[in-house]
Amino acid sequence: MFPLSTVVFPHQEIPLLVFEPRYQQLVHDVQEGDGRFGICLIARGSEVGGGDERYDTGTVVRIRDVWPMAGSQYLLHVEGVARCTVDEWLVDDPYPRAALRGLEDFPNRPVDLEVLRSTESAVKALRSLLSEVNTESCIRMHCELSSDPCVRAWQLCALAPMSTLDQLKVLSENDANERLRLVSEISCERYGDLQRQIEMAGNDA
């Protein structure tokens, strides 16, 4: 397990800088296997040094690329594979370990394309407004979204600007359409708050 101060969604790709000896060992071990490990959100504490408290819901990721760096450090390119939950935390030796169980969405409930479209509109509107306020506040807007509705839905979760606790709430939702509605609701609420802040700032100018 690799506890982080952020949430990773299935089909999301992120870089990871690995510099602690325990996680260098983790990288070595998983490369000898299938290249997969778990990521979970830290509830209290720091990413560095251990002693942190963690949430049980997380994501299994797989290593796509590894770039060795100076001082036995690694830069990893990992991709989210599937949601998981911790059934039991094991001893943190030589690194955090846990017995994991996969989390599946409710069966026979395909992604509603209308819900997907409305969520995409809400996410894009928020990101567009944020980019007007601060061009450095968002990652690239014009990334290519998958034509697969299931993958696209997860990509929108990753693209939606949210707090980490909102991210965890979204990740924990077992119904794909309810998950999309939640992302849309969060995005619309934040859009409204941001618009009001902009209007107030304009009135004070």
C-alpha cells in the first residue's frame, strides 16, 4: 500500500516520486510481480515517515513506466485499475501492507448517457471558470476523453476540481450514475460559489 494525501480514481494516471527506502522496496517487489499496488487516502499524518492513519477505501494501480533517478529514487507513472477496500491492515514491514478486496459497481446498471453528458458539462463549466480566475489552478482542459462511457465517467471524476474528502466520497459510491450525479452536484455548487465570489470582487472594485 502507498498512502497519499490525495485520491486516485480508476483510469486516472498520475506521477509518483518514490524516495523513501520503504517505498523503493515496494517498487522493487511489485515489479517482480504484476506491477500492481494499492493507494489510499491518508486521514491523519504525513506521506513521509510513517505513523499515519488511513481510510480503507482506495484504488489498485499498476505501474506503466519507471524512471530511475539519482539516490535510488524512482519516478513512477501509474494508472488506476480498480476500486478496493481494506479488509485488514497488516504490519507495516517493510512498507504498509493490507489484505484488499475489490469493490464492484452495482451490476446491471450501465452508465446513463444523459447523466454522463450533464456531468461532463458541469465539470467543463467549472474548469473553464477556474481557468479564467487562475490559469494555474487546473490541469489541462483539453485532454482526450475516452469513448467508453465507463472509462469516461471515471475520467470526469478525476478532472472535477474537488476537495480530497469529496473525492473519497465519490470513490466510495457504488452506483456509477449516482457517482456522476454527485460529481455534477459538487461541480455546480462550486461553480455557483465561485461566481458569487467573482461578482462580489467586481462590486468591491
